[in-house]
Amino acid sequence: MRKLYVLLLTVFSLLAAAVCTSTPAQAADNGSWSVFPAASKVGARPYFYLSADPGTTITDKVVVTNKTAQPLTFRLYGADAYNTERDGGFAVRSLKEKQTGVGAWVRTGQDRVTVPPHGALTVPFTLSVPAGAMPGDHPGALVALDERVDKAKGDVAVGVQWAVGARVYLRVTGPTVTGLAVEHVSLDHKQPLIPGTGDSTTLITYTLRNTGNVTLDPKVQLKAEGLFGRTLLSRTLKKVPSELLPGQQVKLTEPWSGAPQLEWGDVTLTARAQDVKESASASFFALPWLAAVILVAAVAGGVGVFRVRRVRARPS
């Protein structure tokens, strides 16, 4: 009998909603329920923007709304944020993962809440910043998790849990450091066997790392130069995370279609954010397989002929 495995997936929906009377702009919403900050004296807030000194406690309120026709029960908890490995998107830790920042410092007035049909519930919470907390940004979220597990179709039993989180942008006062690094640049060439018979593509891979303590919005410029400094490619990359969180790193790839099939040069990635600029390069040597085989054969043949001639030239 085939053994079934249960894959428990927690999906965090951080979708922007339109402005309306019941839900503020950009509330986290998945169509069935939403989570957002309680309105302040100034008005609606899209996210929690908080600032605190080490050793102090903040009090605030979060609102959970139920858009369905039946009561919904949620587990409320604080979570740390991170950048996903896939594309560097904003994501938060699950309930069972270890929390070290906002997720460890938040205490909600109720761990579990039941929201009536088409109703809303306002829940107070405290955020206690430890005395030894590092200065800088500590992003996270207040999450409303539906602990029910939906069954999925297929041969393998898959359970899906849904959650919605209101983002928390916490700045702990103190010295801020802006740091950015571009690392591990590499190139993977895919070229036709015979030069000129097809397209060639080079996949450029690199790592972008936030080495400081503030969130960055990096811009990355790609430049490729061939022999004698000829510019082969120059463009600003679009697939770069708009929020690179402190201490996080993301591995990114950029395709270079129509890359030269016979060239020798360098690829340079230059990242900028606020007042920092960092670059990293990698060299490449583009040579189709058939051309490489012919070249190696020609070199080997030439060496062989040279040796034979040297032998024949020796006096008997």
C-alpha cells in the first residue's frame, strides 16, 4: 500500500485591496478575511509603521474582518519577515518557525479569535522591544491563521492552511548602517553546436545581500564588455526585490538572450541603494563546441607536426 505524505502549506496573502469604507487602502486581504491596523487619529494606515527605543513597549490594535457568511476562527501571532529565495519577495515565518524579532516581541490580547459573519474584531497587542535589541529595521507581520487544513485533490494527500498578515515595519532607534554586497557572480552558456546556426543564451547568476541594518530598495545595472572594451550589453535589471530586508540575501538570475557565440570579456553587476554602490564581475569565454573541438584538434595536430619535424632535423 502506497504511503501518503501530508504536505502542510501555509500561504500568506499580502494582497492590496481598494479603498472602501470598511477596509483601508492596501489592507492584507485574501477575499475571505482581511487584517489591517486600526485607524489612528490621522486616518487609515496601510501597514504598521512603528518606532521604539530599546527596552520600551508599544501598544496598538489590529483589526480582523470576516467577509464570509459563517463565523471564522483564527490563530493570531506575530511573525518575522524575510526575503524568499525564489524572487526575493516579502514573506513571513510560519507559526512553528523560530521568531527572533517582531515575532518574538509581539503579544496579542487574544491568541485565538472568532469573528462573526460579515463582522470585524479589534484586538489590542503589545510590542516589547528588548533592552539589547539591535538598532535598525525589524520587519514582520501580525498574522491571522485559519488553522483548518483544506484537503487537496490528487494521489498525495496535501493539506493547505491559509493566512493573512498585516505588515509591521519597526525601526529600533539608534545608529543605522547601510550595507550592500554583490557576490557569487557566475555565467552558464548555452550555445549551438555550429556557430551561426542558432541562438545562444547566457544565464547570469548572482547574490544580492543586505549587510546593513536598514531595508533597501536596490537598483542593479548589468554591463557586459568584450575584447578591447566593446560594450556588448548594458541594462537596468527589473527582477530585483524592492525591499531587501536587513541581513537577508537573495540569489537572482538574469538571462542574456542573443549572447555572442565567439567572444572573450567580462560581465559586471553594479548595485546601488541609498548612498552605497557595490560591484562584482565574472569573466567569460564564449566558444561553440564544434569550434572548440576544431581548435583543440588543430593545436594538437600542429604540436604533433612540430615534434616530427624536430625529430627529423636531428643529425643521424
